[in-house]
Amino acid sequence: MSKTEKVCSCFGHFTVEITDELRARTREEIDKAVAGGVRVFLFGGRSDFDDLVYDIVSEKKAKEAQLGLKRIFCFPLDKQLRRPPPWFRQKEYEGYECPCKDFGWWYTAIYYRNCAMIDQSDVVLFYAEERANSGAYKAYMYAARLHKCIINLACV
């Protein structure tokens, strides 16, 4: 990634009801982010909301190739860059990275990966309800502590 490219990461609960309204609001927020200079989208790929954002960004990338949009998949563990885990859904990405060190314990690694994604993001797109044990909500709280530009479609 170029240091001049703005970055957006996305996080959502594992299961999200994807309605026409949510799809339309998500598309609108992605359009706003791109109009504001976002060119790189970071994905963790473990939720219905990630899939929704990926699909919308992919459509926009195909229709407006001149924008140079990039989709980057972020693995939580270094070793997954060499051999993706069985849950990994192969899609077309422009890059793969592990934005933090290998922490070994699966849940801890995901949390630190999420924090590293947020650290490098200018915009963070969420579908996160307030749930005590939710990784998406913990990521939301981390982004809020850093005063990131947050869009939470669960609250719109």
C-alpha cells in the first residue's frame, strides 16, 4: 500500500441478516469512502458483513477500474500466509498480509489482527451491535478509543 492511499477496514458479526436496506446503505457508505479518497479495503473474511462489503467493492472495482481499488485479505497468523486455513474462502484479492505478529492463540490473534487493521485505516466500516463477547464490538470499541472515522451500519 502506498502511504498516500486511504484505507478502509470492515468488521461485522459472523452472522448478519443482509437486507436490501443494509445492502443499499453499505453501498452508499462505500461510495462516500471512495469519493473521500479510500482506495484500499482490508478484509478479515469471517463474516456475512465482510462478504457484503467485498461484493460491493468488487462491483465498484469492475465498473470503475480507473479508481485502482484494492482488496487486501488480512490473515491473523503469519503461518496462514504460507498455507491458508480450511475456513479461508478463496476470492480475488489484490494482496494478502498479516498485519501483526503471530500470537498463536486463535482468538487473541484475531483481536490483534483487527487492531492492526484499524491502526492503518482512515475509515472503519462496521456492522457491530453492543455484545459483550463480540469480536466486531471489541474492534468497534478499539476504533472509538483511537477516534477513527467510524461508520456503524448496525446503528443507522
